[in-house]
Amino acid sequence: MRLIANVFLTTSLVALAALAAGAVRAAELAASSAVDAVTVYPDGASVTRIISLDLPAGENSAVLKDFPLTLDPSSLRVEGEAGAKLTIGAIDAKPPRAAPPVNLPELDKRIEALKDERANLQGAIDAATARRKFAERFADTSPAGIGDKGEARPIAEWRVAFAAVGEEIASADTAIRDAERKQRELDREIARVEQDRAQKPPIKLEVRIELATAAATKATLRVTYTVRNARWTPLYDARLDTGAKDRKPALELVRRAEITQATGEDWSNVALSVSTVRTARGGSVPDLGSLIVQYPQPPRPAQSASGGLMDNAKPLLRSAPAPQVAEALAGKAEEQQATADVSGFQVVFKIPGRVSLSASEGAKSLRVSTATIAPDLAVRAAPVKDPTAFLEASFRQNEDAPLLPGRVAIYRDGVFVGRGHMAAAAKDETVRLGFGADDKIKIERTVLKRNEGSAGLIVTTSKTDERAFKTTVRNGHDFPLRIAIEDQLPVSENEEIQVEMLSSTTPPTASNLRDRRGVLEWAFEAKPGEVRDINFAWRIRWPKDKGVVMVPAG
């Protein structure tokens, strides 16, 4: 049995004794490659090409001219296997030199003949133009000058003369138009031939791989490289079955990958994967410089051109830099989906089968995974802004592969109700998705009291703003449903401005909801047809000589 030697070497600067000792220049072998596998990242792609070679003994240089211009030459890596010992040496990638066309003399003669023909037409145009001018000058001559002695001729002779002038002008115009039309055709043909004559810029990259083998053998090489003009973005389908009295709600969450590529190469029948690694961000945390707090430097007086101080110089205001704070279930037909390869720091979804995606095809959406989830349903509303009740499904993300931020198509009981956004969620985090308005939940918020006045025993020392509200909620469903009502308690960032929630308030079930200061929540289980009132009242107190405003938090 023949022993197959597998040699896996990267293409860093490798000095090979076998190559250095060779006295004969390496033979060039023209070869071709085919894309076999592609891994797409959110900001690029890694491509693997397969090359099959019949290598003669000795040193050889495989020359491939079908690589895309968009690849990163520093990312080229080669590994391979052969029937005999194979040594992989240096790799060189460069655009091939633009070569002139092989039929250059014939093209030059063709251009010369076309230009001669154009010049002949220009001569015909000039002759016809001269004929037209002569006829026009003759027409300008007085009819009295037609006779031998300048006497006037009969009107019939005038008409014959004018008819002859008109025919001559029309004949000249026709000749000029015909010649100009042929010139335009010749100009297009000259431009086309000159384009054929010009050197074409390369559309592919030339890659050379130095190889050495002790005996003639067949070899298979795998060349891997990265390209930037490719990406994938996550898409989701969220299909909610709201359930019934005898059926619990269920949520089908479908992950999709929308892939686009403009790499200049077609991916035909390839093994395709998508990865969560973001290659463009680099491998290290960015360096931070020092952040200095100081008083503004006094402005320097402006100087005139002569070096003296200018009387009208205005100070320039400068400030120290400040940091910025960034703030329905499966159908009858089954759709193939990817398998997830989860490691400690990334997830790779392998699309089953082989996939084709050309460079000019546009976006292609592929199913990645499907999960069936038992969600917690609730109706949530913020009647201080909008009395509409919205159905919300929440669940714990229990997959190893994180949910990446992306667009989500929302379906409720088989009906498309809109689009939303999926927030990033790691394993064990809670995910909330809205599924549109629930018209069977009626919510009304009324103002019970709004009183602005003064407070103090003998002498008025402060101003107050006291307000009271009532929110009425009715469950119009024939099954119990959890309802959550949100409202706002003003928040003070000044010790002179005091805010208190009054005792008439229905005790909220949560404060500072999801780390939002002053946001309160009243959550309860509403029985079918149940009506419930929520009271909410607060008072603000501040010094009488000052004014206050309430603005949304930044």
C-alpha cells in the first residue's frame, strides 16, 4: 500500500533547504482552482480553494490566475497532501501584468483604414457644404440681374431659377446628412477597435506557490484566504401561537442568515458556514490615553501681521474634553437548517448541503436554526403615552449560541403583524418580543387632580405641583391574562427639588423598572372580564423663587 504523506505548512517566510539547494530554476505549472468552502463573518469571509496537480519530480512553481483581486495577500495560507513527500515553499500573490493584444498590427491597420474612410466622408461633407453656400449666394442675387443687360425677366424664369436653387440646397443637405450618419457609425467602430487595442486591467490575481517533491506525484492543495467584501446579518422569524383555554402558548423562533458578497468571485456549490467572529475589530482592546481635567487656559491676545496686539481681538472660548457615554409554529414543509459548532468564544453555523452564491446575485437568506419555546405572555401598556395594550412574549435564552442583534419578522397566530428588532442576548438572559396591539384589553387613564400652589405655615416658603391619576384596565378575553401597566414618577437630581409618591397610590409591583429611574410597574393577573383601577399620585416641592420643568432623561 502506498503511504500518503500529509504535509500542512503555512506560508510565512520559510527558507527551505530543498529549494535553496536547487541549481535548476523551478518549472512553471499552469493550474486552476475551485472554491470549495466559505465561512462568512459579519464583516468578511474566509475562502478555501482546492487545487489538483500532477507534480513532476524536483522544484515546481504552480501558477494560478483565477484568484479574486479583493483577497488580502497577507492572509494566504496553503496546506496539502500528496503521494510522496511534498514541501510547500513561498507564496507570491500579485496582479498579472496587462499584456497588449496579440493581433496588435491588424488592429492598427483596421483603425487606420477606418480613419481614412472617415476623412473621405469629411471631404464629401465639405464639397456638399460648398455647393450649398454657392446656391445660397445665387439665391441672394436680385432677379433683375438674371438678364444679359440686367433687365428684369418674366416671372416664370424666376420660378425656374428658384426651383433650381432649392433642389441644389436639398441635394447638398441630403449628402451632408448621409455622410455625417456614416461618420457617427465609423466613430463608434473606431472607439470599439481602440478599446480592443488598449491593455486591459487585470480582473484576477496571480498566485504562485513554490513546491518541491522527490518523485513525481499527484498533489491536492488547499489555499485559504480572507476577503472583506462579504458579510452576513442575522434575521429572525418569531411565530407566536397565543394558545387557548386548553392549549398553552408556543413560540417558534427561526434564525436566518442574510448573506451578501461582492468579492469578484462566484461561490458555486460550496460548503457554506457563518460565524459570529468579528474579524474587522482586531485582536486587542483599543489603547486609552489620559483624560485631563483642568481650568480653561487664558486666551492669548491676537497679533497683527506686524507683530503688535490687535485692539479688536476677541477671546477664543475653549473647554476641556469631556467623555461621552454611549448608551406561529412550523409549517408542513420542512426547511433545511444549519448545525451549530459552539466553542468557548464563537459559534459557527454550518449550512447543510452545498450552496451557490454569485458575486452579483445580491442577498441570499438561509435558515440557520429553529427553536420551539414556551413563552410567558403578558399585555403591557404605558398609558401615559399611549393607551394601546401590546402583547409581549418573554422567554429565557437557553441556547449556547447567543442571539445577535437583528431584524425580526413578527407573526401572531399565523398573521404577519409587523417587524421589530432583536436585542443581543447571551445564554440565560431574558428576551422580550412585542407581538402587536391587543384590542381586547381596554385601558383608560384619567387625570383626577392637578394642583399647582404654595406650601408653608405662616410665610410661603415653597411651591408645589400635585397630580393624581386613575388608570382603568379591562380584560376582554375569555381567559386570564397577565397585564403590566407602566407609569412615570418624576425624578429629582437636586436636593432642593423634593418628589414624593402620595399614600393614595396603589402600591406598584416594581420600581425603577429595568434600571429606568422613576419607571413604575403594576403587574397583575386579570381574570376574564375583570376590571381593575390603578391609582397613582405624586407631589413635587421646590423653592418659591425658582422654576422647574420636567424633561425626558437623556
